[in-house]
Amino acid sequence: MRQPLWKNPVVVKEARTRMRGPRTALIITAHLLIVTLVVGLAYLFFRSALTSVGNLEERRTFGKAIFGLIVWIELVLISFIAPALTSGAISMERERQTFDLLQATLLPARALVWGKYLAGLSFVFLLLFTSIPLQGPAFLIGGVTTQEILLSTLILAVTAVGFCALGLLFSSLIHRTLVSTTLAYAVSIFLVFGIPIIAVIIGILLSSLANSSPLSQVSPQAQAAAVILGWMVISVTPMASIIGAEVIFLEQHSLWVAEISLEHGSKLILPSPWLPYVAIYLIASLAAIWLSIQLVKQKEN
């Protein structure tokens, strides 16, 4: 009979070790202070820019700006914290020469990998959910709905799931913690910052080409292919998925599908970016965890 994941001895040991020391309290406090400080400064800046407190349109813009800033800060923090918590989970055991002791126990590779993964992921979730109340001012000011808060929290949580699995995979694959951490950071930074920068550069180049060649001369198939390709890029980038889903929600009042009009009068019906994003990251996370288990089994043999 399989033991429940929350009773995994690795999870229990890691959680007790992490929560007993002052380091966890300091990290949570520093995390909340950083977010509070940035949001407080932004609040004072936008508050001074308001022409009238009773102007509902300016208040909505104000609330959305505060909300977007909080989500962006959380995403940046997750992209740096999540890989760090798991990129040394297995490799550090080898460096400390304690991996052989784990092999000598009755703990299977599956339980070891899942235990290390859940121990790191639970701490990221703790940081994420303790910062949710900081979104309260944006909700009270106006312009932000409950659906938007829940959707952004879901995307941030799925991002943490993916980045923790990424760090665990590199930790299982590479013996050196420094190398595995560097590679995990490189991939996460590329997903968060690299892909949007490349997409903007390509978009600028395509727009310059479009000026010389009108869209009316482009076939509907080519337009649809370009839209689908851009949609795929948006669906693998955390911030782009949040922004895309937000734009669709505001303009089309839909959280599930988007209707895109092409130049020749045809239309494309595509899922809202957050749907493929969640599916892709969850599937990729499960694949990374499965591969980590196979790598640990190979080391045992």
C-alpha cells in the first residue's frame, strides 16, 4: 500500500528542518517587506497622480496598475526562489555524501524525488499565499475583479510547480549543485524574460515588413499560422499569459476563449492563453519529475 505524499518521511523531515530555524521566518518577512515597500511606493506615486479621488476611470487604472505590479514582483521572486529550492535537492545529497545513506534505507526513488519536490514546492506556496492579502488594496481601489485575482494566483502557482520541477530535474541530472542551479536559473530566466524580449524583437521586424507588404496581400492561411505561432509563444510565457488572458477578459469578457479577427474577414477561435499555459506546465512538470525518478533509479543501480 502506497503511503500518502503528505506522510512522506522526506517531506516531514525537510519541513521540520526548514520551519524550526529562524531562516524561514526571515525569508518570509523579507519577501513581504519587499512586496509591501514596492507596492507602498507605487501607491503613493499613483495616488499623487490622481486628478480626482472620485474619478472612477482613473481609480480603475490605478487599481489595475497596483495589481499588475504585485503580480510582476511575485513572478520575478518565484522565478528566482523556486529553482533554488530544488536545484540542490539531489545533487547536494551527493556532495554531502549522504546519498548512499538514503539508498540504504527502504525509501524508493519515487518517494525520495516526490519528497524533495513537495518540500520545496510547499515553501514556495507558503510565500505565494502569504502575499495574497497584499492584493487587497488593488481590489478595494477598484478595477480588479475576483476572477482576475484567482487567475493570476493560479498562473503563479503553476509557474512555481514548473520551476520547482525544472530545478529538481537538473539536480537529478547533474552532480554539482552550482551547475544545476545555474542551468535552472538560465532556463527560468529565459522563459520569464528571454522569450518576451525575442518576441518583441521579432514583432518589430514583422511590423516593419508589414509596412512594406500590406496584410491584404497575405493569404488567410499565412495569417492564421502567424497568429497561432504567436499564441503558442504567449502560452509558454508566464507574464504574457497573464496579460493575454487579462486583455481577452477586458475586451471580450471571456476567461475561456478568444475570438481573433483576421484581415480577410475570417475569425479564429482560440483558448485563452492561461488554459494551454496551465496544461503545458503541468504536463512538463510531471514529465520532469518522472525523468528525475528514472535518473535517481539509475544512480541506485
